[in-house]
Amino acid sequence: MTPAERLQELIDGKNPKMILRMRSGFAVLADNQFLPGYALLLAYPEIEQLNELDAKRRFLFLEDMALLGEAVQRVTECRRVNYALYGNVDPFLHAHVWPRYEWEVPEYATIPPLSYPEEIRYHEDTLWDPELHGETQDQLRRVLLSIIEDHGHLETMHHYH
């Protein structure tokens, strides 16, 4: 699926992984949940990289990423959150938000999550499933809305699209 197709699904409300539409894009649960709570912020409108945004929209994207990370940390009770912006495989602006856990195997606990072996990252038991991950998704939505409200951004959330 292309980035444009994925974004259109989100706009149309047809992507079941959506957590929340934010000021700078869409917060979604990742296709794989090898680290439970792994989420992404997909920039909308579609743009190739962070540096193509003007200063205001760049700040909004980075702030939304941090707000999503705060929600992930609260919901999952992970020990920390890792953030990454790549765009090498899917060349559009999106941020990876990974919870990191005490239970991770020591040899993987200090490496970037994308360096986990593919057989772990894409194992069928870790693929997003609404029955397995729906409750986490709902909690993330509620907590993220609460955080946004606490930061005074709730009234401005939909004015940027």
C-alpha cells in the first residue's frame, strides 16, 4: 500500500489501526506489535521529509510525536520510549514511537527496534489484531486525548488539516 493510499484510508475512516487524528497527521498502531504499543505518527498532508515543513508545522509534528510517546509510555508502562524518523523504505514523513521494556532480551534491549531480527519483528504472533490490540488502542486514544487536553491543544486539533 502506498503512503497516499494509507492516508486516504485514514481520512475515510477505513483504517482500523487509527488511534487519533492529530494536528500534524494520524497516530496509528503499527502493523506489527513485537513491542506492544508500537505506534506511528503519519504526517498529513503527505510530505517527504521533516525539513520540507515550515517551522510551525515542523514544530507541530515533533510535538505531536512527543505527545503520542507520552501516551504510549503511560498506557504500556514501558521503561522508556524510543523515537525515530527514517523514510528510507517508505519515503514520506512518519515517526516511529517504540515502547521499550524491562522484559526485552538483553542482546536486543540496547539496539534500535528495527535491528531486531525480522523473524521476531514480523512473527505472526506479533501482527496487529483488533482482538489482541483493540483495548490498548482504545486506551491510547483516551490517554492521548487527555494529554492533548492537558496541554491546551484540544480546541486546535482539527484546524490544521
